[in-house]
Amino acid sequence: MHVSVMLINQFLQYHNQGVKETVSDVKVIYHNTTWEILTDNYKIYHPTLNFLCQFSPLNFTYLHYNVAWYIGDDSVKTVSLNESELEQAILTSEDMLQYNKKIGEKVSCRSSKL
């Protein structure tokens, strides 16, 4: 299966006490595949694809980020996290199915300071 993941909008903006900083390296990357066994009688493996909203954190202490996931123009998921939790900015194929979206659609993420 060919998985096409495209980042539409790439931006991260920080405003605090007149300071404005923009991070331009925001991107969606394939993170990993997790496997779930669906039954005890015989093994049915169910894969889940995981995509990460990857970006370099800004050089400010105690900053929290709000990561919003989009599929096409539809907002599908928002996660709030701090710098130590950036590996949790994940969108899964299960999230996509929940919103009736399929692999191959344009996926993007946006992040902003809380």
C-alpha cells in the first residue's frame, strides 16, 4: 500500500511579551506501526499506523504547545503537550477512520504556544 502524507501548512508561531518567533521545520512524518491482537482463540493482527507532528521546540523554558491535526481542510484532533511530551503529538490511522478519512488524503499539523 502506498501511503502519501503531505504537509499543507507548515508553521509554528510564538508570541510572548512582544517577542515573536517562527519555527519553519514543522512536518508530518511516519512514526511507527503498532500491532494489536484482536482475539484469544487465534491471532488476528491489526496494524495501526502512527504519524508524528515533528518540530523543533522553541528556545523558551516551560512552553506548552497545542498541536492541531488536519485531514484535508477538516480539523480532526488537538493535543496539548509540553516540550518533554512532543513524541506524543501522534495521529493514528484509527483516528483517521473515526473521522471517515482514508490513507492517501492530505494530512497536516499545526502547532502553537498555549
